[in-house]
Amino acid sequence: MNIVARVSTCLGIGHLMRIKWLLLELQSNTQASLTLVLDIQKADIAPFIQELICDDIHFVKTASKQDIATLLSVIKTSNADLVILDHYDLDIEYEKQIGSVGAKLAVFDDLGRDHDCDFLFDAKWVGELTHKRYDKKSSAKTRHFLGPDFSLLAPPFSQTLNTHVSKSKNKTNILCSLGGGGDLSIFASLVNSVPHELHSQIQFTVVVGPKAENKQVITRLGEKFKNITILCSPLSIANEYSNTDLFIGALGTSLYELAALKVPAITFSIAANQENDITHLQQLGHFLHLNEFTDSQACLLGAQLGGFICCLPRIKKLRHNAIVTVDGLGVKRVAAILQAQEFDVTDISSQVREANHIAQLTTQYAVREAEDSDVNNYLIARNLPSNSQKMTINADIPRLEHYLWWFRSERKSYVVEKIGIPAMYVWHQYVSANSHDYLYGGWFTARNDVPFNLAMLTLQWQLDFCKASHPNAIWLAVIHKDNKFVNLLNKYMGFVSTPIDSVEYTTTQQLFPLADEQFNFVMWDPNA
């Protein structure tokens, strides 16, 4: 088999690395000649492709006339059977020119663009739309291979590695990586914000990619702190993953690597192709993702990193909520397809989680305790304008702040659901103040408005449920004056206005410091 591979080396090295693993597999299975066509760039990429046996390597200016001319010339002179294309800056018009010379074309993409090729591989998971992503976007001859089964990972990710075994039982190993590029100063902000006393309990490993910016910042960081290991342009970080307790970094190929090894992670996007719907990430067992990671967010995470470390068992447990499996065998599957061999795929879990309902409100609606897997849906619902505009804090809560709050909160939260689909989120918290027992709480809808009778049943359940454990606790609440629905509901349930000169009024002000004249202060005494 004669192979020509046109691979992006413009920004990071993610494209090059994933295609390298595929080419090594093809070369191990067959007598394959190989020619690479790469982008002109400053970084030394030779160490990353040293295992490949190449007949020739060409460097071209991206998307120039020289680019396609060089590729077509190489295809002809090498009598190529297969052309591999993995490049965001080269589109369907480029592919059509390749097709004109008769070689089979295999394209790797995850942007959902139009294509004209023989094989199209896209590992991106977008839920039920995954296998429809290229409908009407490719030619009739194109065979689609879509989903994480076709993610191209290094060989160690297909093996059972012993994950989360710290090098030191007294330290938490945190791996920080932006992949092959990115601005590393963000990790300096993170590490510098970690409380001094916590450094002795953490071992940081920072990956410095060949195209990373501000490398000198990390060098100085390593000189300042003794608990930092710097990995410069590693060929693979599979072994580092196996010793990692928490990964903090960009969500590129790491999404599938982390899923394969079930490593707890806080990730963020630094490029358009790394943007993902959080619902789809959850189906891969990944729940903690930020759409961006600013300097201020890095400082905030560093300052409160101890809280996350304490909750690592909970975060690790979330990994096992995945319904989509990443087994690390994508390279072997793709190689088999390109060699016209048989291949197998993983099964999508169709098992419905059996909810532990603690109350049945109606034949259709039931209540369960909120779980960590509710962390994102809870925030999405809370930030709905129809909910937030009626709260004391009506601005959207950022995701990182929510995550930090969620894992330290003493609030008791519950989900009212209809056949497994959330309809309402209900919460309460107990507090002892001024020698009295109090409860305060609230509720908000999951997506749409709820009928009055459901809200009434839910509130009645909550009052009865809490009375069983706190029989003398007085309920305190604030309700926006424009929220006629809830004002009417609470009045119907027996809540009364809180006297301004009462200790209950003062306590309510302490519990809801942002509640102003726009809010009614109400209370409910179970023994009145």
C-alpha cells in the first residue's frame, strides 16, 4: 500500500499525533510506503514522527497553490493507493482535486463540514445526532464512520492502565496540559493562587507542548515551586495519565484519553473545535467543563483547589455514569477499515438508571435526591431567565463558580421528575440562629412552567418531609413581589408575612442579604 498523508501542523500537534498512531498501525500490518505533506512551521516536529518510516516529507504553505500542486505531484509519483487528509484549513474543493487523480481519499474531521471523499472519520460525539451529522453533506460514495469508536489514541490507551495510583500516598497528582500549543501563563496563574500550605500536598505536572506560548513562565514557575514537574514536548503522556488524580487542561484529544482511562478532570476550551455541548460530554462520563478559562478563573480555581481535591472520590465516581464507551481501539478499527478488513464497535449503553425515589407525588411525578450527575442540569435550569429574574441574584451563575459551590454546599437538593425527566428542582437548608431552628429553601423549574397543582404538591411534600426531621424549625423565605404564582402558592400553604420587628425578619435578612424592597419576607411555623 502506498500512502500519502496531508496533515495539519499549523497550530498544535494534535492532528499529527493522531494520524501518526494510525500510520504506525498501517505500517505494522502491511508493506506501506509513506510520504508526508505538512505545513511550514517553526517548531521542530521531527521527534514526534521519528518512529515513522517515511520515503519523503514535504513542507508547504497552507492552502496555497504550492500546497495542492505538491500533494497531487506526490500522489502521482508515488502511485498512491490511499490519501489521508486531516486539516481544518483544507476544504471540499481541495478534496475534489485529490479525487480527480483517482486515489482513495480518507478524511478526518470533527467540524461537520461538507466533504467529497471515500472514507470520512469523525470521532466527535453529539448525542443522537452523531450519525446524522453529515447527512446531505457528503457525496454518495462516502462511507461514514462516526463517533468515539474511531478516536485515534496512542496504543497505551487501549490497554488497562492502573489509574489514579499516586506516586506518593501523601500527595495529589495534578496533570496540567494544553496539548501541543496554548498559552501556558494560565497555569502560572493557577499554581500561584494555590494556598501556600496546600502546595506540600500536591504534585503538579505541567506539559509544555512544542508550540506552546510563554514557556519561560513555566520554567520560572518550576524554579519557584519544588512540587512542579515540567514535561517538555513529550511523545505521549499515557503514563502520566495513569498516575493522575486530577487533570486540568484543554479539551482536545484529551476528551477521549480521559474517557478511556476514566480520569477525573476539569477541562476548558481554547479553540473552536473544542467547544462541546455539556450534555454530550456527560454521556462520555465527563461533567466538569468550562467554555473558557480566563486568568481570573484560573486564580479562583487555584485558591479553592483544596475543595476539589477533597471531593475527588465524588468526581471520580461521575466517570462511571458514562453511557458511551471509549475503549482506545479506534486506531485498530480505522486501520482495519482502510485495509478492507472486518472491525467491531462498542455498544451504547441503553440501561436506564433506576432512580431511588423517596416520594411519589402522583402516578407520574416522583421525588429523588439530587446527585452529582445533576450538577450541570441544575445550573442550566437555575440560569433560565424565567427562574433567575425572580431570584435575589438574577445574573447568570458562571459554571466554575457553580462547580466550586456545588461540591462544598450543605444545601439539600431534590429533583421532581416525570418518568426520569426533571420538572423541578427543590432545595432547603437547616440553620440554627438566635437560639432557634430555621429552615430556608426554594424551588425552580427545570425547563418549562409547572402547573399550580404540581408546585403545591411539591411544596406540601417538602414541608412534611422537613417537619419529620426538624419538627420545630420555622420556615423563612423571600419571594419576589412580581412572582404572583409563588406568592399565591405560599399564601395557600399557610405562609404569612414576617413581622419587621421580629427576630425571624432579622434572620431572613442574614440568610438573604440581597433581598431588598422588591421581595416579600414570609414565614411558616409548623406549630402555629
